[in-house]
Amino acid sequence: MEKAKTVYETGEIITTKVYKVSPEQKEELDRLSAERLEKLREEAIPKIRERYEQLVKLRQQQTKDYDGGNPQGD
């Protein structure tokens, strides 16, 4: 049986030290950060689903091959 390969995709969120910001600036930065995080999630979810479906299909195929008397890898 093959070992599953784990793939990590990350969206880079850049942080920096800010010593003084006005409440309006802080609110705007928080909003931009939340928007970026939401966008990254929206991009990641379809990719995760696609990989999951590929893994399910692979396992179903391996099960079929094994049940048919022809186990893979032998």
C-alpha cells in the first residue's frame, strides 16, 4: 500500500510591528486582514476538496483491485 503524500499550501500573511495607529487606521487594517484571510480560505477549500476526492477515488480503486484478487504492489 502506498503512503499518502501530504501537501501543504499556505497563504503568506505579512505582519510588522506598528507602534502608533489611529483607531480608524486600525479598523482599516483589521478589515483588510480579514478580507485577505477570507480570500485565502475561499481559494484553499476547492483545492482541499479536489485532493480529498482524488484520495477517495484512489482508495476505491485499490479496494476494487484487491477484492478482484489482484492486489496492487504484488
